[in-house]
Amino acid sequence: MEKRTVDVAIIGAGTAGMSAYRAARKHTDNLVMIEGGPYGTTCARVGCMPSKLLVAAADAAYDTRHADVFGVHAGSVSIDGKAVMQRVRQERDRFVGLVVDTVADFPGAHKLAGHARFVDSRHLIIDDRLEIEADRIVIATGSRPVVPDFLEQADDRLIVNDDLFDFDDLPQSVAVFGPGVIGLELGQALSRLGVRVRMFGVGGAVGPIQDDQIRDYALRTFNREFPLDPDASVTAIKRVRDGVNITFEDPEQGELTEHFEYLLAATGRRANTDRLDIEKAGLELDEQGTPVFDHFTLQCGDRGVFIAGDANSDLPLLHEAADEGRIAGDNAGRFPDVRAGLRRAPLSVVFTRPQIATVGLTVRQVAERCRNCYAVGEVSFEGQGRSRVMDRNRGLLRVYGEQGSGLFMGAEMFGPAAEHIGHLLAWSAQRRLTVSEMLDMPFYHPVIEEGVRTALRDLNHKLNIGPEVVEHCMDCGPGG
């Protein structure tokens, strides 16, 4: 077997892997990036970009249908499914091509094609043909869709988001299992493009929302467009001649059987670490078989092994994968001089309409950390000026602040322009601004951001500021 010795080996050439490669290369030119599949990143090929292309088409259709409210009569709306999917594929392929071109510029000696598996913490085997001895290793193998066994009964009518983006035409009907980020975005987009959609969930969750009031508001809103049961009782799934039959308990009508052309599984993703023989690396593993790692250094235990991006199942978001890749690659390059990297304030966005944004600490995290020493401010966008002007006046924003210090701790939102408002709030959380400092910032009129000011004013009114309040909160006990 051929053997090769390098300073750093990076397993995976996605967002985290490429970021790790660039960072490690600043310390050494003796490194290799190993990829077992096609180049292109999850985001560009089957994630962020093709899904937003479908969402954009859906928003255009929805806006045209509802232009009457402005006195603009567009007539009937005709959806050309083939044209919709053609643009999705063309633009998707363009984004993938840009990533492929980037990798093409990396030196050939730095790229290896094949599947890697561990022999120990410093040795890898590539397709049983090449042994790599690496002083340091970065695991950046990404993730893949998880499909529960009972959905397999849909047979060849079972699809995941990866499959959907290769369709030549829109389907007639789809049962979506999983009202998470992927399920909500694709389910609503398909519905707005004329596809009959019903969505099933387990456990009651709606996207990443943790605030019960916002969850309930969002659930009512989605159900105006398509049936969504976040805690459904599905009793049977059966592949039939021209699709799949789903039998379930309807809260009002009892047991129903509904026919769909396809079943879309949006039931989560799992880290691609189960095919690495990771147990041979001598690392501590969690219950899912993922290496235990330090959140700030990405180091696994005290070894020269680091894990970044979706592979660590921590924060499966592109900007987090890029940050983690950079931290892991830098530490692999400078090992054993391992340093904590910058972890930004949490920010996630769901591109439904209304959009969903979560920023900083969730209300449950705030309650756990502060017990009763926090306050919540809120605003409804139903009466908010600019939102009503644009006929986007549906939504709720809730902001969380710490008693005593007045520190802004986090927010959850279901409403208009959440992708933009989420950034403003995340910047405030990262800078550790107080609510009063945020209220000192300029707010133009008329803009949706005035709703943020209303929520902050409500929060500020409920906060008790001062050292005596801090002392009282400390008396609550640890985290109080």
C-alpha cells in the first residue's frame, strides 16, 4: 500500500473543509484535503441555495395572487412547473460550479479523492490503497438526511430534499414529514406553487421556535395555507399504484386516508462520522457516536484531532461551518498551540413567509440561566405601520432581557423581514448591549424595524435596573 506523510489531513471538502484547508495552509504547505464525493458543498448543491430559489418562485406566485389588496389585478396565476424547476437547477448548478472552480484552484498535490477511515488518531486509510500518516486531522465530513424506518414504506415515492431539486417538474401533491427548517421552507414553497401539501410532525415542534407563544402563532399562520399537525398520529403508509396513501388521525374528522404523489422526508440529518471507523481514533464519543469536542477550539479531547461543521452536529448552519472550519484548521496548523476561536452570537433564519429568526439565547435558555430574573418584551406586527403598508402585517417578536443589568439576552421572531431584523439583534447580542443602549440607536420612519423599538420599549419598561436588583438575583442561586 502506498504511504504518505503530511502535517495536516482534512477529511471533507465542503464549507467547513475548505475553510479548514485555507486556515491550515497558513501554517504548512504539507497538507491534504480528502473528499469521497463530488465537490460542491451541501449548501450549494442541495441546501441553502436551491431551496431559496424555490422559495423565491413561490413568493413571486403568492405576491401576484394577492396583489388585489393594492388594487392591482393580475388576473389568474399560471405556474409553469417545468420552468420553475429549470431555473432552480440552472442557478443551483451555477452556485455549485463556483465552488468547484474554487477547489480546482487548490494545488493538485493537496487534493485526494476517496473515502477515509481511521486506523488510529494519526493514521488514515483511503479506499484501501493509500495510507496517510498525519500529525493532525480535521474531520469535516458534513451530514446527510435521516429517514425513519416507517417512512420506507413509501418505497420509490419516498424523497428527500436532495431528490426534489433534480425534479424536471413540480409534483401534484406531497406529504411532508418533519416541520423543521427544511420541511417548512419546502412545504410552504411547494404549496404556494400550487402543489397540494399536508405536513406531519412528531412532538409538537414548529421549526426552531422555542417560545411557546411564537410557536402557537406560527402554527395558526401556516395552517391558513396548508394542513400542519406538529404532533400527528400516522397509523399507516402504503405505496399504491400512482403514489402513496397516508392514514392518520385528524383532530376533527377522526381517521382519514389521503393520497399523495410523493412523501418528502424532512426528518433531520445525521453527521457523516459513522463511516470513518472513528472508534479506532481513541476519542471519547457521545451517545450518537460523534467525538466529544471543545466548542471554542473544536479539539477532540487532548489529541491532534479536530471536528468542524455539520460533522459535529452542533450548529448545522453555513456561517457556523465556515467559522468552525477556520478555527479547526488554524488549530490543526499551529498544534499543539491550541487557541479558542471567535464564536459569534447564535443566529438562525428560516425563509418561510413570515420568516422565523432566533437570536442569542432562547427563552428556555434564558429561563434556565436567570430563573425568575428576566423579563420579556413583545410586539405584534398586525398593527405595525410599515408592515400594514406592505400587507405583511402578521407576526410576533419577543425579546429577552436580564433584570439588574438590563442586558439584552436574545429574541425569537416570526414576522416580516426577520432575516434582516435578526442580524441587528444578533449584532446587539454579540456586543453585549443593554436594552437601553439599543434604544439609543436610530430608528427611521416608516420601517419594520420600528416594531423592534416597540418590543424593546416594552422590555425596558419591565426591567428593574440597578445593583440591588443584581444582588437579589444572585440570591436566587446558581444561574439566578
